[in-house]
Amino acid sequence: MDLHDRPYYGQQLQEEGLWVRGKAREGTTRFYRIATAYVMRDGLRVTLALHFYLPGDKPVSALAILLERVLALEIPVRRLFLDKGFAGIDCLEYLDQHRWPAIVACTIRGKKGGTRALCQGRESYRTRYTFRNAHKAFTADLAVCRVFSSAKRTGRLKRQASWQIFILIHLDLLPHQVREQYRRRFGIESSYRCAANVRGWTTSKNVAYRFLLMGLGVLLVNIWLHLRWLFTQRPRRGHRWLDTKRFRLARFAKFIVRALEQYYGCVHSITATVTPRL
């Protein structure tokens, strides 16, 4: 599950535009935010649920709504992988009370204290940590992972070490296992980029219409993944191989454009309303 922000550059008040505040990015601190749930199966990421995040919403309410919609599909869930936006105490308590096995990315905060104080040493390790806010506290298991950049593989930059912290709920995994499992969800950003490539564009101030276009973009990506799975299989020993080059997203988008032009027609020429001056 993930929280995804789309930049908002309008001038509407928050009560009308339904935008939320966020960290400055792409020239703005105002965003349309959506919460998404998707499943990973056979190397494919298929979006199962979308929720429009209102200004008064909290991450725990979005989490509960997404889980309710996923469970309604009768899909067995083995484990949850949650974005940093769900790392608050309310969400952690919700997962603990409902006994959901989950790995939650944790933001590294503080200059010397906080979770940054855990980023020490030369090896990954597990520990216990207590999160606190003004009202309550929650103690959880953490996997503190020391990771390295890909510079050794690319040879472009100097290889550097960095830290990643993950919160474990009802799971007993080693740090490297946590890291390897969670990295599978990093491809969600590519799903958003794909949805943007087939999403309709508008300048309308209607928030519901904008959310509808976001949802249609995600739906089209799901349809493309399904069609690619059906029509690009190649036989071989063991599992079948997908020849994905035969049906890229750009080709799927062209198919849609041609179908719309065939159904609604398209303009091939225009006629001058007055005699043009030479």
C-alpha cells in the first residue's frame, strides 16, 4: 500500500480544491493525494483499490478502507508492505490489534537522536524501538539495514553506504530478508508513471472528475498488463516467457486512440471561413 501525490497548482481554497499539504516538490506544497493497494503476483503489479485522500483524512482511516476493499475481493493476503506514510503510531496500533503481518518503511528522523541514532555500526541488525507522540507510545521491532549504492555495478559514482529502517509487525525476519522482500514493492513508482502515460488530461476544477481520470489511468494499466500476459507468452521449458517487447504500453495507447478515432471519427481537414489573403 502506498500514498501517492499529484501536484496541484490551482488557486482554490483547501475546502474547495480538496488538496493536502506535503513536502515541497515540483514547485508546490499542494497535492492531490491518493492511497493505493496493489498485489504482486508472478512479477506483475496489479492495482486493486484506490482511495481519494481528503484533507481531514488520517493514514489509519485510508489503511482501513483499502484493507476492507481488498478483503472484499476475497484475495488471500500473506503480508502487507506499507509506505512511510503509514508509519504513524495509529497505523502501527491498527496493524497490531488486527494481527496483520506487515513491513512498514520508517522515516529516518533527527540529527543525532530519534531513529537516526540507530544508524550506527557496519552491519545490519534488529532492535526494539519506542515511537512516541504527544498522546501515546508504541514499541515495535525494527530492522536497521545498511545498504550500498549501485555504484559498484554501474561504475559511475563512488560506492557509498546508507541506512534504511523497517518496522516489523508480527514478523520474525532477519534484516537482509526484510530488505529483499520490501524492495519488491519499489516498482510501484513505475506503475504510477505508466498510469500517467494513459491518463486523460484536463484543466477542470472538478475534483471528482480529476480523480475519475486517475482511476481510469490505473484501470487501463491493469487491462494492459492482463492483455500482455495473455498475448505475449512464448513456450519454453518450465514457466512460460513473456515477450513484452511485442506489446508495450505505447502500442496499447495507440490501439485505444485508433479505436476512438474509428468510433467517433477524426478531423482530416478544415475549411477557411473567409477567403484567405495572400
